[in-house]
Amino acid sequence: TKDTQFNLYRGNVEEYLQTENSKTIEESILICSTHEKKSEEFIFKFLTENKLSPLIIISDNSKPDSDYFNFVHNNESYTTDILTFTDKTNFFSPLFIGVSYLNS
């Protein structure tokens, strides 16, 4: 329905991006958590080549050499915050989540 606020897609990211309306992508919150280099590379290459800028991008791969970091770093339209999550018991390593949003 037109009232749907969220649309969960379970499938191949390459197929989805190539069939989705560019306006929908630009009005979206893109959550990138694939941990698979080929998919992350495709997502940000696709956005760059098609000059698409989602409203918000969230990624758990915010390392300086990541495709996410390179995309938002090279795009002056985004402001980025890095959220750090730590565990006092050291059960897991610190987790860094990048949140980038278009400047208004």
C-alpha cells in the first residue's frame, strides 16, 4: 500500500538497485551491513555512477579504506558521525558505526 513506511527486500542487492526507482533510493535510509566486499563495492559504485545520494547512510564498515568511507568522504553533501560501542567486559572489540546524512 502507499501507507507503507518500510519496505524490506530480501534478495540480491545488485538486482534490487538496478530495478528500483532512483527517487526511492534518494528518499531512503540505506543500511549497509553486508560484510561482503563485492556487495559493498557494488553499492557505492552504483550510487556514484548514477549520481544518487540517499538521505541517510548507515554502515558498520566505517574504516578509512572502506567503500562507505570513501563514498561519504568524497561527497561534500554528507555530514558523518561515527558512533562507538564498547563492551566493558571485552567480550567483543569496539564497534564503529558510521551515520552519514545529507546536509540540508
